[in-house]
Amino acid sequence: MTTPAARIIIDRHYIAADIDPRIYGGFAEHLGKHIYTGMYEPGHATADANGFRMDVIELVRGLGMPIIRYPGGNFVSGYDWEDGVGPKGERPKRLDLAWGVTETNQFGTNEFMDWCKLVGTEPMLAVNLGTRGIDDARKLVEYCNHPGGTALSDLRKQHGYRAPHAIKTWCLGNEVDGFWQMGTKTATEYGRIAREASKLMKAVDRRIETILCGSSGRAMPTFGHWEWESLMEAYDQIDYVSLHTYYDDHGGDMAAFLAEPENMGDFIREAASVCDAVKATKKSRKTLMLSFDEWNVWFPENNLIDRSPTWPELSKRESDVYDMADVLCVGGMLLTLLENAARVRIACIAQLVNVLAPILTEPGGPAWRQTIWWPFALTSQYGRGQVLHTPVVAPVYDAKNRDAVPVIKSVTVLADTADGPALHIFMINREPSGAPVDIEIDVRGCFPCGSMVHHCIRHDVLRTENTIDAPNAITPMVTEHVVDANGEIHLRLAGWSWNLVRIGLVG
């Protein structure tokens, strides 16, 4: 068959947006084996004195996450934060109605703060606006952030934390429009509660920023008018609006699966449009930014709520195991976040360890990188700086969920590295037949150029997974090249491949 051809034109002077590194955030929830035997497993061979699995921490560090959201998710809508602080022997066990297990509360707010310090990340805490209310949110901020001299801040000191946690970013509940949520509310009800919660929380600490829950997903019947109605109540008191999305593989339909990152882009632009409509209506000078604080690929059959729970302390929930196809979709979603960096300032892949995550663990055994660990880690490392306007000329295909999908998805970042300025060009070949694509990259607007390094993730079998027995089945391949003197690069992108080209710039 004839190989399709594509072209990318890059000029370092055409800057689209600065990238907020927080788009490479994560999400930790009391769900499945995420916390217990994932992040926290006292007695494990790698566990430290706090019970934190250091093998997991090393893998999380490799993802370069500047911010991590906690403790949920659906879990937070029924969570009493007081249960998870203080002496562990005095903490109560509770029924977790979100996921049908018994929560032991051996890991809570202070443990999460200690864990974040080891990882080298910033915490993003969610407050319970499902079964609890605005004063409980205020109290949590006071416990965490006030220096001392009050009952709650002194209680934190009694628990062994003299210095305040100084948590800057706070989520005002979780997916409050969802019928599955504890404490589901109408948009107006939620908007009023979010406004008042944010007002009280900021009265305790004026330095914090708050995130209003957008609709639980673009497909929800509430999407659009939920954002409008809740923002009409809370616009002046909040700083971000959240978005959540998950995609499945459409039963193996690769054309549809790999088109989903484009639908994610529409979701972002639509949510931003509603925010701007409220801004115009209110005659406000403030532009709201977006927090895409849950996103990933998931398998619906593994993610059903147990309606007949037996309340085990350790969840029996299976974790999703990702393959090469998931590398392409997750990699594409990361590029969509970069394409919308002017508006998306925070994003959190869901989750970190087990369940839906780039890292898997075996209780009492090893931890290893899932296939999706690689595109996240490399994009997080090299996708920092400024996004450039880079026209991409490529053939398109039609899928059942979208028309005119370019076979090449690409984003270019102008980065300031230790060796000087560089171009980092991300490219995904999603040609539906799996054919290679010849691509020409015009970098004349970036001359003079130095060396070029090409990272490629691919496999002949799309269903290849990284498993406990074969943890490195999917890893990047790295080759070096030279940029032509005429400022053109000619590459053949392998079929169904994720690619990063790094080019050093001179001057």
C-alpha cells in the first residue's frame, strides 16, 4: 500500500501558551488496592518506618508529578477527615459506602502529607461536600494550614506536625451531579454550597485556591447547564472548574479509540466557553482556568460499584492492565492537555497505583511500570516550557465517534534545558491500518539546530502488556540523528507508535 505523507512546520517564535507543570499531576484515592498494599504496606520489604512502599515512591518520582489530588473521588463524599488523623490505634473503622469496603483509616491526611514530601510533590486536598458541609471544610483548612494558637491547629501539633501543611489547592467536593455520589445536589444547590465553603475556607487562609466541580463528564445530561448554574452562584469565590473523563477501547475499534483525545479537546473548549459566558454575564474581569483532575483509559467491567458488599478491609477490586494501544490513547490525551495549556492549568491522571494507574503492585511483592507509565514520564520530563503553534498537514480518517481525525497528532514544546533551548516534538501515528507514516519536519524557523534524539514506543502486537513476569515488554527505543543542513527532518514513524524528537537549538 502507499504510505501516507505528513508535514509539520515549526517556528520557535510562534508561542501559543506557557505550560503549567501541574498538568502532570496525579490522583490518590481510597479505592481498590491503591492506598493499602499500593502506597502503604507496613511490613513490605521496601516499606519505611511509616509503612510507605519505597519501591512505589521511586516509580512515582519518575513520573515527575508536581501535584497530587487526595483523598477522592467518590470516597471523599462520605469521608470524615477527623477519622484519619491522630494516633492510629485510636482511629475508627468505618463502612466506605462509595466502594463497599471497611476503611481502617490507617492512612489519612497527615500520612498523605508525609508521603508527598518523600515524593517531592504538592498536595491538592478535596473536602467533603456530600455528607458534610461548609463548616467541616473550614475546619479542615484550619487544621492543615493555620500556624497555631487555635483548637484545631494545636490539635495538628499534638498529632506531631508543628509546622502547618500550607496546602494551597482545594477541591470543593467531587462529581456532585452524579447519581452515584453521596449527597448528590442540583447545580444551584451545589453552587451555593461551593461558594460559601470557598468563602469560609479563604477566610481561614486567603492564600488558597479552590476548584469548583464541573459536571461529572461531557456525556452527562447535566453538562453545560450544570457549569452555568453553579458558576452563576460561585464564580466570584472560586479559581478553577474541574473536568473528568475516561475512555474505553470501543471493543478493540482502534480508529475510534485513538480519536478520543480529539473529543477530550472539544470537552475542554466547551467547558471554557461556558466559563467565559458566565464571565461576560457577570461583567467580571476574572478568567477562570480549568483543572482536568481525573482522566485516563479505563475498562468498565473492572470499575463497577459492588452493590452487595461484604465489607472487606482489603478490596478485591481488579486493576486495569494497560497495553500498547493504551500508550497511544493516554499519550494522545497528554498532547490534548498541552494543546489547551492556555486554559488547563492542573490535570491529574487517575490514579497513581493500581486500579487505573501507571504503576501496579503485588501485595508483598514487586512494583512495576505499566505501559502508560512511559508516555506520561517522558511527556512530563520533556513537555515543559512553551507550546508552539505548529501546523500539521496529514491525511485524515473517519471513525464512528468522530470525523476527519488526523493520522498524526503532534505538539511541539520549546523547552529551556540545562544544555540550552531545545525543541521537543511529540508525535503519535494513529493511522487506522497500522501503516507507517513518512513525515517531514520543517525546522527552518528554528535554525541553527544541534543534535537530534528520537524516542519511540511501539510494539508489533498492540495487546502487549507490561506484567509482573515481563515488566519491560513495552519500553522506549532511543536513536540519534542529524538535522539536514537545509532545515528539514525526514522520519518514518512506525505504525501505531508514540514518538518524541528532541532537537537542541544553538543560540
